[in-house]
Amino acid sequence: MSEEHEHRRLSRAEWFKRYVLGLGVGTAAALYGIVAMLMGQAFLPGLKGNGHTVKNRSGLALAAAYVLGGVYLLLRLYLEKRTGFADGPRWLYWLENLILAVFIATLVYVLLRVGAAQ
């Protein structure tokens, strides 16, 4: 890392994106997903009726989506910017794309299962 990169001040938008969205929301989503996996149910707003939780396989897949989404935010918005490379290392981009593809697949699975039940 160059000294210029280490000591450069972040704008408010960059700071918000890196620390609030990347570190804060990413960590919170990943931790919620882990807790939801342990409990066996996950929150899904917009379901009919009073219960807004999804259980069984769909709940586990939704909890995994929360974890994957949180990890993606951490990697993309927080870790990628701290590597010091101009464009980021290739392995990090490959990992981000893999996580994003699995994240989308789990959401499609949940929406097809929950949508069919509704």
C-alpha cells in the first residue's frame, strides 16, 4: 500500500459506503443469517397473514442468503477498498462473483418455494 492511499481522507459518501453499508450492514446481515440458521427460521417481509417467518428448507435457504449477502457487502464495499490495489486483486473479484451467483440462486429458490406455497 502506498502512503498516499493510507492517508487519503474519505469523502462522506465513501465513508458511509465503506463503514456503514459495508462493515455495518454487511456484518449485521451475516450475523442475522447465522442466528436465523441456528433458529431454523428467517424473516421475510410481505408474507400473507400474521407470521412473517419462513421455516424448514426455505427458511434455511433464506438465512443462507442473508449470510451470503452480508459477506458480499463486506467483501465488495469494505475489504476491496482496503486492499490498496487500484482495481482490487483478481481472486477477490472471483470470490465476489461466486458469492453473488450463489446468493441469487438461493433467493430464486426461496421465491419459487414460498411463491408456490402462497
